[in-house]
Amino acid sequence: QVQLVESGGGLVQPGGALRLSCAASESISSTYLTGWYRQAPGKQRELVAAIMSGGITNYADSVKGRFTISRDNAKNTVALEMHSLKPEDTAVYSCAVQYYFIGFKYWGQGTQVTVSS
């Protein structure tokens, strides 16, 4: 099964930027979903951004225009560029891969992003 390892989280001031990266142990070039989720304290996990089969990208309304997801098939990585960060973006961010429409979703361990002055 694929192993996913995130990196790049940390503390950033409001208005700042961060780049998250997720390295996969196997190819993620052909998946039903490759994406980033986040979970803030006391809240449900939510989809932040995803690359769907066919290369279609989906973004949560709250991050549209600020976050960009990208995938490097040669390196088996998926990145999340985050700009104009807000305190409400504070959460644990996890990458996820689902190979088939009906299939198991694999998760990384998560990386903390804290937006605070």
C-alpha cells in the first residue's frame, strides 16, 4: 500500500505563505483523487484541494484564489501552495490518495499549519 509523508507545515503570520509537500512511496500519476484535507480543532475534516481523475482540480470555496494544488508525476509528489493565509486556515493538513472511485483512501500522518501573529 502507498505510504504518504507530508512536510512543510509550520507557523506563519496572517497574510503569509507556505508550501506543503507530500511524498508518495508509489506512483500517484493515475488516481481517482489526490488531494489535501485539513482538520481544525473541534471541526470536521474538510477537503481543501484535490486533483481528480482527468486532471480536474477542485478547491474549497474558502481557499479558491489563494491555494494551488499541483502534482509531479515523475517525483510522486503532490504540493499545496498556500498564499494570503488567514488564522482560520490553522489546521492539521493531510494528503490523501484514492486510486479508484470505489476504493480505500490512503492518508499521510498530517502536518500542522498555524496562522497567527
